[in-house]
Amino acid sequence: MKKSFHYCPNCGTADITFDFRKFVCHSCEMVYYQNVATATAVILRRNDEILFTVRNKEPEFGKLDLPGGFTDTDETAEQTCQRELKEELGIEIPLENFTYLLSQPNNYEYKTIPYKTCDLIYEAVFPTDKDFVIEEEEIQDVKWMKLNEIDLNQIGFVSLRKAVEYYIKNH
Ligand SMILES: [Zn+2]
């Protein structure tokens, strides 16, 4: 079942509108915005290859993904990149090694609730002396793929598909 708001969380009336981005109560005049969330993704480069993760959870289970995730409160996007690479792959990369490339809007449905994100895409060179420690709850596997052998249709999220397409064209 699609979940949504049916009652005002402040006064309990059903006299509300929720148009996805904005919740309005017509009784107590509460207004609440569901703003676009910031998320990051990192193109990890090693020679002529980039690293993909294989998703181990919904949405886009089994599809190719880039390491990254939602930006926490009071965090910079570069810190998100650094933290997510540590959490997902067990590798540490200095903040100054993340180079911003472009942004892409995305849809992210989690447990039937749709979210809108703005994905900030970064590039970083893979430190060759590091081994992966994969976060198995989120990631099934990692795959290095040569730029000229990447099948964009295997990439789950449309934002990342477009970002990788842009990256291939410009590198
Ligand atoms: Zn209300």
C-alpha cells in the first residue's frame, strides 16, 4: 500500500493537502516542506576503469550503483563522499581528493515513500594500496569496469546513468 499523510500531525484533522513537496493543514495552518534531499555519488577511477557497486537492497536491487548516499545534517557533500566510502567499502580518501563533476536530480522510493534528491557527483582516484571491506547489507559485490565497456542500462538510478554517460563522454 502506498503510504501518505492522512491527518495533520499537529491538530489531527483530515482537512489537509499534501502535494508531495508541501504539506498544508487547512485547520491549524501548519505548513511543512518535504524538501529535495542532497545525496552524493563518487566515480572512483583506477586507470581506464571506474568502480561500481552492486546493490543488495531496494530500490534497484541487483543493479549497478556508485558508492555514496544521503548527506547528513551539518555535513558537507565532500564529507558525505568520505564517510560513505568508509562505510560501504572500508576505504579512506582525503577530503581534498574529491573533485566535483555535476549534479543530477533523482527519484528515490524507500518503503513506498517517494523522495526527490539532488545527487552531487564527485570523482576521486582510487588509492591502489587499499583493500575493500564491503558493507554486505547494502552491497552484494563490486565491479571495476572499463569506460568503453560500461552498459549504462545496468545502472539502476537514472541520475547516475546520466552522470556516468556524461563522464564517459568527457574522459
Ligand atoms: Zn493541523
